Amino acid sequence: MKYIEKAQEPETLRSWFDNQYGKRLGCDYYDDFHGDIKREVKDSLLREQGFICCYTGILIDANTSHVEHLKPYSIYRDQKNYEDVNYFNLVAAYPGSNYDAQNDEVNPVRKKRKKNSHKCPFGAHARDNWYEPHNFVTPLHRDCETRFKFYDSGKVEATNHQDSAAQKTIEKLVLNHQRLIDLRRIAIDEALFPLDIELDASDIQKIANGLYSQKDAEGKFPQFCFVIEQVAKQHDLDVL
């Protein structure tokens, strides 16, 4: 999980609120937001996250992601206060609406999944409507990156075994699902143990010191950047 420093909400969103209501309460994200506003919100979320999923670190775009409510929409809706339009409760998460459960991917030509079809077994879909504020480590927590320990096998655990919130988050988001473990391991191997070249200690140190924390020209982080950096730090210490 990579820390997300939230930016200000898009100007179009603020203007829409001012013109339509003049206040936030009473707005409904799904029913009241126009399509262009939703697209602007998602684009803003993707850019501030460097186009990686808020929970998993999978590289995402507008088609392979959805707008996720950290505090679930169903809870806000039941409380009848409609705070679900709060930009600081919104993040972008894998997968998109065209998720293909059979191949575990987002298929651009597949129709939107039916309500009772299989969901993605990890991340936002696995979490469903679970929400326990004191047991949920979110990417808006400044210390979120240090509370999870990744291994070169691709597995993750709580850095501190007494950190029940980190353990619960791993459990509820199913962050040790085998598919996700495999994706992490592939990314780690490609970055740190490439077949065509052998990285020396200085190469590992550069990665450990933040090379993968840099966005590219399109504003994108490398997939699983925070995982790769953490594993690189472990190997850097081994070398030292």
C-alpha cells in the first residue's frame, strides 16, 4: 500500500456543488453526479495516485479501475447524510466494471458484469462493505507503507505482529491471494533479478533509495513500486 497525499478536489467538482446546491449535504455520488463530473473525479484520483490501485499497487487506468469509497457508500447511504461525495473519501481501485473473473483481468470488450457474477477475489471487491475504522489501514494513513512487510516471494504480512489493524486489513483485502502474490513476485524478479543483466549493489541501492518512487513522463508510478523498493531495501541491508 502506498501513501496517497490527497490533492484539492477538481475545480469542476467544486463549481458543480456551488451551482447545484451551494453545500455538500444532500448530494448523492451515484444519482446526482453527471457523467463528465465522474470522469473528472476519476481522472484526478488516478493522477494523484500515480495510476496505481490504492490497495494493491496494480497499474490502473480509467478502464481498469473504479471509484472506491474508503467508508463504503452503503454506510453513508444508510446514514442519510450523503457524505459519500466527499473527495477525501474517494480513491481509485482495481478493477474496472468490465472485470473478467475467468481470466482475472479487465476485458475492454466484455459487457459490464452482472450483479451475481464473480468478483475480483482480492482488493476492493474482496473487502465488499467491510469497514472498521480502527482496524482498517488505508492509503491515506501516512504510515501505511511501513506497516506492511513484503518479501521477494511476493507475500505480505504486518511489519509488527502486534499490529492487529494491519493484519485485519491484509485479511479483509485478501492481500495474500495467490494471484496477487504471483503478480508481485513477477514484478520483483523483473526489477531486482532480471535474467538479461545482473544488478550490482549500487543498482539495488538506487532502487532502495527511491528510484521507483519517481513518476514517469505520463505521471505513472511503476507497478508495485512500493513493494519493489521495500524488497530492495532488505537486499541492500543484506549486502551491507
